[in-house]
Amino acid sequence: MTPNVGSVGRRSADDRDVVAAIDEIDGRPQLVIADLTRDDAWVSMHETAAASLEEWR
């Protein structure tokens, strides 16, 4: 028997729906980035710790 080493239920990057928003968490503004196609696939950081758009250029 050969073990199956492939991913189960893996989706292509084209199927992703990733969004970003500023939201208030515990009374402080946070940058939240989430993959809407997956449950519990999100990350947040204090807004002041996030890079500005000008810093990305």
C-alpha cells in the first residue's frame, strides 16, 4: 500500500478571497487580514505596528 501524501481539500490560490480592514479589538484599532474562504484563517496586529501604504513602495 502506498500512503497518500497529497493535501486533502487543498484549494488553489485563485480560489482565495483575502480582505483587510481596520477594526476595534479590546478598545484599540487593529489591522485585520482574513481569508474569507476558510474558517479561523485571520491575523491581526495593532494598527500602529502595521506598515503604511507609503512604506510598501
